[in-house]
Amino acid sequence: MKALIFDSSSLITLTMNGLDTLFPELKKIFQGKFLITQEVKYEVIDRPMNIKKFELEALRIKKLLDDKILELPESIGISSSLIQEKTKEILNQTNSSFSSKSQYIHLIDVGEAACLALSSLATQKGIENVIVIDERTTRMFIENIENLKKLLENKLHTKIQLNKLSIPGIRFIRSAELVYLAYKNKLIHLENNKVLDALLYAVKFKGCSISIKEIEEIKRL
């Protein structure tokens, strides 16, 4: 079994661009589970359903869940209570990893921590998985914590102390990689040589943390 674990950021990016319609075909290509945690469900469905500005996007994501395109972790035998316990542990560890002037620096919120928790628990069960996340801080914390330290020092104009934390087995992709997959598999029904460029910039401008250099690299693939 394998799974993609979606964070709120990637779901919002894709839905705001109308690309949530690609999910059924992408899931067929992937041949695995598309998962969201209860914490992400709250962020992208439950809470925005009561906010008129975001109600439509929430309804579209809810339909993916109702149609079982997106599924909750119970579908792979992992309970929400177990995820919540692991999430608290990860939040405590990550948000005490950086400090400045004897104050801890808040890095990640409960939605991202829940994705990390689910990924870690799924790996323990032998389920190959990748987190789909557009938010930069969480990815940098796992993939290149020293660069994140430098970035925060430049942003905050202060020296930062680092207590390293290792969460093994975590892998990430962004919505940009998913739309590239959709493009390569001819799921985008537009005939124009600018389609890939338009897709990548669309997700960039709706929240995907991807540089212009990275976009050009993907276009050259």
C-alpha cells in the first residue's frame, strides 16, 4: 500500500485553481490512498464552511471526501486518537527546536504537525507515503534545518539557537509536482504550448512555495 497525505496548503492551492477536478484521475494513476487528517479536514472543510468567502472551496473538497477520493486515516488502520497523540509530541518538539533570547520560536501549526504524525505512523506500518505540502517552513525543517535557521536569522535579525530534531522517513512533494504529473499524463485538456507554464505559475500565485528557477527546471523535464 502507498499513500499521499495532503496538507491544507496544497488542497487550498489546487482547489482555488479549480484543479481539484483532477483528483479522481490522479488517484487512478497513483494507485494508492489520498489521505487527510481530521486536523486538515477541520482547516479545509469544517471551519471554512462557515465563512462565506471560502464556502465554495470547502464544499468542493468535501465532495472529494464524500466520494472517497480523499479518505481519513482510519482507512489504513490508523486512529485519529493515535494521530492526535503523535501530533502533540511533534508540536512540542518542533516548536522548541529554535530559540532566540530564551524564547522558543513557533514554527508549525497543528495541521502540518498532524501530517507529519500520520506520515510517521504510516511508515511504521510499512505504508510508503509522501506528504503533499505547499508551505515552506515545514519542508525546510525536515529537509534542510540549517538553511531554515539561516532564513529565520535573516528574517528576525537575530542569532538563533538550534536543538536538532530528527523525524525519519518523511518525504514531500508540492502541488506543482502534482500538476506536472497531470500535464504529463494528458489530464489537462488544453492545447497550447503555454499550458505547463500557466499551471505552474497558477499554483505559485495561489500559495505554492516554488521559485521561478524551479518552475523553469520543471518545464525543461
